[in-house]
Amino acid sequence: MQHSGMETSMQNPGEIPAQPITLEMLCRFAVAMFQHTNEKIALYNLKAETRYINPALKAILPDHLGGTADVVLHPFFWNYRETLEEVIRTGRPGGCVAHFSHGNQEIFDLISFSPLSDEHGQMIGVLAIGRQTDQRDAAETLEIRRREQYQRAVLNTFPFMVWLKDKQSRFLATNRAFADVLQIAHDEDMRGKTDFDYFPHAMAEGYVADDQEVLASGAAKMLVEPIMNPDGELHWAETYKSPVVIDGQVIGTVGFARDITAERWLEAEIARRENEYSMLVQNLPLTVVRYDRECRRVFVNSYCAMKESLKHNIGQVIGKTPMEFWSGSIVNITAEEYQQRIMAVMASGESDTLELITQYGEEQLVHLVRIVPERSASGAVMGAMTVASDVTENSRYRKRIEQLAYHDILTELPNRLLFNQQLQILIEQTPINKHGFCLLFIDLDNFKTINDTLGHSVGDKLLIEVSRRIRQLLGKDDMLARMGGDEFAISLPHCLSRLDAALLAARIIDALNVPFEVSSIKFFVSASMGIAFYPEDSSHLDDLLKHADLAMYHAKRQGRNNFQFYNQELTVNAAERLLMENLLRQALAKGELQLYYQPIMELATGELHGAEALLRWNSFDLGMVGPDKFIPIAEERGMIVDIGAWVLREGCRTAVAWNALRSQPCVLAINLSSRQFMQQDFLSRITDCLQETGCHPQWLKFEITESLLLHDSDHIRQTLEALHSIGITIAIDDFGTGYSALGYLNKFPVSQVKIDRSFISDIATNTESALLVKAIIAMADSLGKELVAEGVETAEQAKLLSQLGCQYVQGYYYGRPVPLETFNQSLL
């Protein structure tokens, strides 16, 4: 007969098989036994609620049924309910001693709790069985269990594996950490098992062999051995095994194992990295030297050892300070200075960089040395390391670039850029209330005729001879520069009077009037000279240069081959200037101002990239007035602020109209004056205009002059950064004609450089000009700046610029400035 639940059968040999016994029958049998036993029995569910008590228990606890295990116990004994709940929580058997007061009778019971499971192994309750004992036995049992619990608690506090084995290597006790490694829920389950039950056979054999060795020798053993968990993960443990001796007899072994897998991995990783580091340092094409706190060399890499200066002395270097061993070929710093630099790094904890220049015969080598502090794990400086790289080629290249950037290739004189820089420095170093200095502009008369008739080669040779003659007449502090073409300039810091300036100018004219012989041809050269004084004629660089230039052109108008001093009448006739100023004040209101647009093309594709907005004044009274005449007046009288605002607004509207239907933006370049930048509300004017017109910042490019960057004020820097941050491109206009230098390009958010037309005009016919433009393009490219070449007038110029890597071009070859309607019809 089949029954649900667990079935079993019982039979004796030779007997007919009995009817199978079901789980239900077993339960009834158990209950019958519980009913007639003298031991106290209770069944609890997983909520610690009593589900059954037998008569023996009921006799002393008549009110217990249906309640919970809230039994009043003597304070000395373990708590009954706590033990029950612990068994329910852990699923492990437990026990306690209960002290019952039943009438006048004191009852001591040893209580054992056993978890009950269903046929699926799921815990469904707890069986509690109480066996009566006397007070002494109960106290002894309690004390034993307390000691066991204390010992187990101590073992389980250890973060490493702990075990106790008998002489047959069977586990007698283990701690929680050991069970966790083997993924065993209850460490008691390991009791009686051996290593063969948990580890691979070969591994277990090794463990047991170690146990037997300890048992035989009676001595402890420390070793490192592998441990594999059930997931097959291999760990390494530092293991200690010792014999357990009681009453002089070895009864087993005790051991503990600390997982050192991470430490071994770290040691291996450190060793690997040290090996990599050593190989790297030894084979780097760098000179690496390490110093201790006393500045003694403690390490020199192989590359350094191969250097000629140390090839025969490497053994002497280690343990020596720079002052004790120093290469005499180092020419720019002494051993004492070098050692002081290293000691300073160790004292401050801050890195340092310097150049070492070494002279080997006629060859000079340059090394860039980086000195860095070496720190301990705690952060304390324990020494220093120097890393030297050979930058000889870079140094030569840098000097060549600087030569190209700051000097005229043909005459090797300072160029306009360097001259303007030095002149600005001279202005800053010369107080206005003190004696100033003199500036001369020189232009060779009719030099263009020589170039046109005899060719540039002859003209270049003549310029070299002219510069040589002028230079011979100057003092050591005077600076002669070639400003471009046949123009020269001289700064005379010690020239304090007009008489001194006139005498020098006359000597220069006389020297140039002596015939030149170039390529077997005799030339008669004359020059026109203009003279201006600081601060009498101007205290500003731009104006001072302009005034000397005006004086020079006045000398030409006076018949050439003479010199003239600047006076204010040269700038503009006073009456004409006043009239122009008054008319200009009304020009904006009358609608006489107009924007013309000149295209900017992408050289690689020939596509339109954008345009520059150029201001024009078509006066009802004066006709078309050139910007070179009215813009300086607007700047000087402050009208440029309102005019600039009008230009910006009109330009934004144009940009919006252009880009409404374009997939690629057409960028409009707008020139900004320094006066606009000085307005405190300049940024708000820009943002208001953008919002009013709906113009995207990415459609605009603001062109500024190099002179603006020279101020390097916080206001200008912050204004440029704010414009850049909203997406407006910043470009330097007429690059090379000012005095900001390439260094300023990295100090400000400048994205684009416009090469001045004066550098482009003879690029196709003059090798030196081509080299200079190439250098400018290379340097700008290395700084990540875009290039626009202005003044491109021929296909040959465009082709050469393309070969040099220039991105954008602008000039008459691509289109003259035209009104908006004409531009839209012909180019959009």
C-alpha cells in the first residue's frame, strides 16, 4: 500500500517482508514514545512558538502550551529562549541548563535543542529534550559549555585559519575562517574529517605528511604552502604547525594558516615592476643619476656610463658628490652650483629644471636636466634623482626658429618684431619725466627701381652692404633693424638732443652717398630719414613709430636724401582734422558708415570659409574717406566705441542671414579696438547683441592687434577668456608687425593668427620671405593655432602658401572688399 511521504520497511532475515512504514506512522510512533517518557520534550516552530509538549513537561509547566518559550530561569544559568532562537537562526544544535522552580521543588535540566527538517531538507522546527540532573552536574555542564563557547569565540576572532587535529590527522576543531575558505556552513561539520575530504589528493598528502613530521619530531614547523578552495582558486598560506602535548604525551597537532596570496602577488608585482623599471632606466637614452640625502651618487644608469665623459671613470662616480667628481667639460655651471640645486630640491621637495652645456672640442651639447625629489612611503624626502635628456638638436632648432622669428634673414639684423619689443622695453625703462631717447626711420630712395631693373639678387646684396655701413656708425647700445623691404629703423637710447640726432643722420646720409659696388655694378644710393623723440613726440610705441614714419615720408616729399623731425602738422592739417572729426560725429546718425566684406577662403578646398567686415565712410561732404584717416580720429576722440557697437550689430545680422540655410558655418571676422576692450560693460554689450540678433557665437571671429596683448592686464585676459568660453574665435591681426611675440599666443586664448600682407607680398620671389613665412606657419602650427595669410594677390602666392601648410587665405586674388549685396550675389 503506497503512502505519501517517506517510507521505510523493516524485516528480519528469513521472514516475509513487513508492510512499509510511512512517515506518518513514524510520527505517531514518536509521539507515543514522547507521551510515555520521563524526559521533558517540546516542539517549537520557527517563530519559537510551542507546538507540542509531552506530559512530563506539562506536569511542571501547565501553562506553557500555545505560548512562547518565555521560561523564568535562574540568572546564573543560560537563557532558554536565547538558546532556542540561536538554534532557529543558525540551524545548528544547541544546549543549555535550565533551573525550574516547581512548587517547593528545584529542578535542574540539561536541555538539548535539535533542528527538525522536512523530506526536502528544509528546517521546519526545533525539538527540545530536557534531562533532569542535580545542581552540581548542571553547574559542571554549564561551566564546560561556557569554556567551549569561550574557546570557540576566541578561535573565531582570528582572521586566519585555525585547526586542531588528532594523531590520525582528523579535525577535532576548526574556526570560522577555515570553514569560510572551504565554503562550509558550519565548522562543526568538519569534525572527524581529514584533509582528503576537502583538498586535492596530492595537496592533502602534503598536509598530512607535514602533520606526521611534526608529530614525529615534536617540533613546530613554519612553511608556505598552497591551498585550493572548492572553486578551484589557488591561494598561498603561511602555515604554522605545532605538536599538542598533554602530560608529556603528543596527542595531536594544532595549526594556523594566514592567507598571503595578496602579499605574494604584490611581491611578484613589485619584483616585476622593479625589473621593468631597471630595464627601462638602464636602456633609456637618458642620463639617470640618483643621489642620497648627502648628495652622493648611488646609481648611474648604463646610458650615462657610456657617455664619453664617464667612460673611464664610472667606478669613481658612485659614492661621490658633484663637488667630489665633476666633468670639466660642463661650461655653464660649476659643481658647487649644481650640487646646491640638488640640495635645494631635497630641502624644498619641489622639482627643478636647468640646462647643462657641455663642450667637446668644437662641438657643444645641451642637456635638459630635471631634478626631482625621491620620497619614502611616508612622503619624507630620502634623496633626489636627475634625468638629463640631450636637447642639442632641439636647442639648435629653437635658436634657428628664434633667429628666423626675430631677425631678418638677409641682413641678420633684428626684424620689426624684435625691434618693437626692444623699443617697448626701452619705453618702459625710461620715465616720462626724464630725458628720453631718439627713433630714426630710414627708407632707401628709389630702391624699387634697382630691384625691378637688376633683380632681387642684386638688390639683396645692396641691402646687406647698406646695413653694414649704417651699423659701423652706431654705438654698442644702439639698435639697427630692418623693418621690411628697404626700410630700416634705429633706436638711440643715449641720444638726448636734436643736434645729436641730426649729426648722426647726416653721417648716415653721407655714408650712404658713397657709391656701392655690387656684382661689379656701381650704385649711388640716397635715403630719406624721419626722426621722432620719446616722450616729446609720443609716449606710446605705436604713435612713436607712426610719427617717425610720417617724418620719413615728409623727407621724401622734401626731395629725398635728407632727414626731417616729426611735428604735429605732419599727422594732419589742424583744420582738416577738425572738419573730419565733426563730420565723423554725424556719420553714424546720417547712415554714412557702411560695411564692406572681403572673402576668406579655405586654401585646401577653395571653399568660402568666411569674410572680414571692413568699415567704410562714404561722406556726403568729403566723399569716400579711407579707414586709415578716420579710424585713428575715432579712436582718439572715443567715437570708436559707438561705431564699434554699430559694426558689431550689423555684422551679427549679416552672420545670421548668411548662416540661416548653410550646413557649414560662414564665419564673420570683426575688428575690435583697444578702447572697446577697456569698456567695463564690453562683455554685456556683446552678449546683448548676440541675444538681440540671434547670432551664434561660433559665427563670429574677433580680430585684435598685437599691441592689445602687451598690456597683459587681468581685464583683457578675463575678457578674452570670457569671449573664448562662449565660442567666439579670437584672432591676432597683422601678425609680425607688432611686438607681442609668439610667447603671448599661449598666454591668451588666441585660436588664429593672421600673417601680415607685408610678409606675403614677395613670398613667391624672395627665398628669405618664404623661409620666414614657413617658420611662422611651423611655429603657429606647433602651438595649435590656425593661420590666415592676408594680402594674397597671385596664384603663385596661393600655391606656395598651400605648400607651406597655411589653412586660410585672404586678398585681392580671391576678392576685393565689396558691399553686402555684391558679396551675396557673387560669393554666397
